Amino acid sequence: MKLIEGRDLTLGYEGQGIVSDLSFSVDERDYLCIVGENGSGKSTFAKTVLGLVEPLSGSIEYCGGLRKNEIGYLPQISGIQRDFPSSVMEVVLSGCLNRHRRIFGYSPDEKAKANAMLQRLGMHERTGSSFQELSGGQQQRVLLARALMATEKLLFLDEPAAGLDPGASSELYSMLRSLNASGITIMMVTHDIHPALNDASMILHLSHDGYFFGRKDDYFLSDMGRVFLKEAGHDH
């Protein structure tokens, strides 16, 4: 079942196009990696999918019962953003805010869901810990739990392994594989070749010279895919 479909999109700001004539679709259970050089439009694409900016032309449609505010989003995290003076539970519960209807506090159901997410991601014992005291990998797990509070269907991650050591990155990718296997659709902007090589089912490569959208196996046989592999040191 289709969740998102973009047709003939021109993406950009203030009338200035960055990506032109882009058509793509995301199906349930897809694992889509979005790759490309700096300035090729990956951030603009992310903001368009999330409904933060409108396309300059073309259409983007949410299907299969998915609404824009039901996309779980894990943004790029700066050092300052990692310095929340909040508990782990408070950070996770804040993932409800996009759809929150209550004026005071969180419902028992929301708290139960937050506990379940922390359990699922191996952080249940740190519920009362201060977020800023956690390691980078633990913080990313908590932020992933926060993103999952907003969605039953689709996670959008922007460079989720940036700043993580190799062990924490490997753990993160393992969790994303597990979430995808459980039925959650993954869309991920990444500079890292490994999730694209190992985990993705679909690739969107944005470039100043156009784009590729299609299955991973077809991508790595394409000119764009061969260049991407070569630049990442995986030339065959």
C-alpha cells in the first residue's frame, strides 16, 4: 500500500528550484535511503515530505490513511540540542505534542506507550535519568523512541548516525532494521554508505544533474550508483 506519492515536483525556496521534475513513491514497509552531494536538495526534500515547505510545483499526496502529523521525525541533532535538562521520560513524551489534545499533562495511555517504546529500544531502566547525562548512542535511542510516539507507520530520519561512534551507529542501524521488519516504513537521509548498501530496499539519489529513484539493486547498476560507491570506497 502506498503511503506517500510525489508527482512532477519542483522543490526549492522563494521561487528558486533546487530539484526539478521529481516523481517518487513510498510504500508500506519500504526502507528508502535518500543520498546525494551537499546542496543537492536532500534537506528541502525532507522539509517538503514533512509538510514544512510547499513544493514550487507538482503534488505530494499522503495515502493509506497516513497524515502529515503522523510521520515520526528524527532530525539532525546538534550538540546544543543534546543538552536538554529533561528526564528521558519527558523527552519521549514530548513526541506526543504534535497530536496532543490535552491541556494539562499526558494521558495514562501516552505514558504506557512511552514506557513500551523505551522497553523496545532497551532504555527502560533509564526512564528517570537526565537526558543530557546519556551517551550519544543512548540519546539517539531515546530520540528514536520520541519519534515513534508520533507514528504507527512511518519514520523519517535525517542523518541519524551523525556524531555517533561506529558501535553506536551499528546499534542504531540494527534497531531500524528491526523496526522496519516489524512493519514501520523508514525514510532516511544519509551520507553513510552502509544503510544504503545493507538495509535499503529503495534509493533516492538527488544530484545537481538530476535524480535516481528506484530499487537498490537497480541503483547500484546505474551510473549514479557506481559513482556513489566509488566515492565511498566501495568500487567494484
